[in-house]
Amino acid sequence: MKNLEREIALSRIKRLYGLAAQRASMGTERDRKLSRRYSHIMLEIGRHYKVSLPRGIKNHICTGCGAILVHGSNCSVRISSGNVIYKCGECGKTKRLYRAPT
């Protein structure tokens, strides 16, 4: 039963992420607020059902304001020494993703 609940929770998280990314790329203030609300609901679902967010989704949520980071819309992306640095356009918080050397 718990596995079924977690599968449903994960599918809802993925669906909300798709909607949030779509809204975040639109650019109006109302859409950005709705996108932040969707990301907040995603995090609540994950906590309630003890489901960790997939890495691709977790890396695109700002830890400062909860906005979905969309390249060219509300965040800037830099590559420094092989590491990817996201800077949120709404709150200014930076997020570093370290890549393993190859």
C-alpha cells in the first residue's frame, strides 16, 4: 500500500513540476507566484509521503525563495571550473552543482 502511495505522490510531483516550469517561463508576476506555489506543494507532498524529489527536479528549485529555475527566464547559468552555478533572478541566491572530474 505504501509503495502505491509513493508512486502516486511521485507522479503528482512530476506533474506539478511540469506545470510550475511552464508557468515560470511565462514571466508575469501572477504566473511566478503560481509557480512558487506549485513548488511549495511539491515539497509538501514529498515530505508527507517521505518521497525524495528526483535530482533533476531538486536541482531546479531555488533554496532561497522556492522558485523553479528556468534558464533564460528567471535564472542565469554559469560554468566555472567545470561546476554549474545557477543564480536565481528573483532572490539572487546562488546554487552550485559540483560535477565529478572525468
